[in-house]
Amino acid sequence: MPVIAASEFHAYVKIGFVLNDYYPFGGLQEDCLATAKATQQRGHEVHIFTRSWKGDRPPEIVAHLFGKKGWSNIARNRHFFKALQSELPSHGLDGLVAFSRIPAPDIYFAADPCYVEREARKPWWHKFTPRYRHYSQLEELLFAGEHATETLVLTEREIKFFNQHYGTPTQRFHLLPPGVARNTASPAESRSKRTSLRQELGTSHDATVALFLGSGFRIKGLDRALRSIAANHDSIQDLEFWIVGSGKPAGFQKLAQSTGVRVRFLGGRADVDRFYDAADFLLHPAYSESAGKVLLEALTHGLPVLTTDTCGYAPHIIKAQAGQVISSPFSQQILNDSVRHFIQDTATRQAMSQNALAYCASEDLYSCHQSAAQIIEKILLKKTNKC
């Protein structure tokens, strides 16, 4: 996208983006960086303030690193808040956009689900833990506090939850379209990627491959997925389960070994498009997912999706007729039966694949970060009286 000069907007703003930590393959991290770039391309100056940065840093990004200090997440958060309070005034910012929950930003990009709603399913005593008090108070500051934070949200579902728990006025929410990358590969190129990756991994052409993709294995439902694979280990002769993401596999190894099939922990990957092309369906039975970009990324590759209704983007799977959504309350048996259907019914998978590609050609699943940049610009120009 070409750079749009600030003069075309009659004004230019200097914006701070705040993120706890940057690391590759994180959805929130990708949203922050992509929105920063889109905002720069509109002619504005963007600085990212974060505790740490892992991986490559684009040369056009100005990042200020504060370090991670403290023995617990709560202690590290509080140190970061104090450092921001001390440092930010010296930068002459026109506004502050938070991608992690901090006190009193001008704009909050709500990529994470409503914390209080997500934790409501836990035992009653959980509300008295330091962790719950810390994160619920942060959320309350954003959505019920006197500071009028404008919030960018990814789904209508999250607006409902924030309004339900905090009574946040609807006008403070700005709904964004999804923001996945277009798949520009030809069918021949996709087939070639499928063949080459399977050869690389020693997987036969005829094997049925279920793909799990995402960082944060626990909240994304890897335990549910492994149990469903174990329940179907004998439903087809050649079955594999690929796990791609930067989560911690140690706690799932025993469960993986009990499945009776070939389970691969492949780590975080920059070439995830090859995995979408090489697999036969995406298995994403998440406990909680405010959006779930992987669901839409799979659709752009014609990959059928089996997921849960706790994912914000799950309605797209239903609308596209490109998979199945497991309803709440979650049932492991229903997931097991659905996985068996996905494994065995190749004709239905093929129809889902064609539906997915048709849906992605007709819907806007791509402009999230450009739309976010426009909204950020509008809010901050109004705030600074520069419009």
C-alpha cells in the first residue's frame, strides 16, 4: 500500500502504541504491528512502547523497550505501568493506543476476550485471587472508568459481553472487519505446497491430516483436540495430527502419546500457509477466542474448519458452509463424533473446501488494520482539534 502524505489529511499526529511484549506468531502482536504500519502509511508517526521484542523488527518501526522486571506477571505489569507513566510525557504524543490492557489509553484494540466473562466459568473462590483482582480491575478501568476509552473490537459478540458486564455505551465501540492475508496462490501452487511439505515431513500423499494451529495451547483447546484424535485413532488407516504454534508442548506430551496416531509438535512457523495447504481440516476446539484469525486463514486456503462457538469468528464458518461449529455447552463426545465425520467423509470436505474459497472471494475478510488506522486517525484528530 502506498504511503499517504499527512498533508492530504491536513494534519499529522504522533501516536504511541502500547503492547506488553512482542514476539513472532502471536495474533495480538501481528495486529499491533500491522496496525502500526497501516497508520504510518496514512502519514502519521507511530512509536511502539513494549517490555520486550523477540524476532525481527521492521526498520520503519520505532520501538522503545522497557524490560521485564518483577517475579510475577502482576509485578511485571505494575512496573511497566509506572515506567510508561514516567516515560510517555517526554514524547509529546497526541494519543495512546493500547493493545494490552493498561490504565487510561485513548483507544484500546480489544483483541483479547472479555476477561470477566471468560473467568465466570471458574470456581467462585477464583474471584478472590490476586490475579483475578488485578486483571478484572484493569478491565473495569477501560470499560467502566471515567476515562472515555474508545474501543476497537473484532466481533459483535465481544461488544455484547463488555456491555453486559460494564454497561459501556455502544458508541464507544468500533467494529472492525477481519484482517487476514489474501491467498494469491493458484490451485497448482497450492497442490505443489501440499506435496512438498508432506514429502518434507515424511507424510504420505494419502494420509488424512488434522491441523491444530495457534499459540497458547491450553486456551485454544489442544487437550480437547488430542482426546478427539485419540477417540478416532482407528477410524482410518493413515491419520496424523500436526500441531503448529509457539505453545509449551510438555504438558500435552503424555496425552499426545496416548492417541495411537502420529502427533507432531512443529513449533511456531513463518510458513503456515504451507500447512493450511497440506492438511485436510483445521481442528480448533478453543475454550475461549475473541476472534480466531486462524479460522479465516484456513478458509482462504480452502481448508475445512471444525471449531467451537466460543470463537468470535465461528459465525463465518457457518455462513460459508465451510465446516462445523460445536455449540456450547461443550461436549467431548460431540467433538469426537464430528472429528470422525471429518476424517471419513472426503466428499463433504471437498464441498466445504469449495464453499470456503467462494466465500473468501465474496466477503471482506482482509481490511482490519487499514480500517483500524482510519478510526485511530479520526479519533485522535478530533481529540487534538487538528481535523
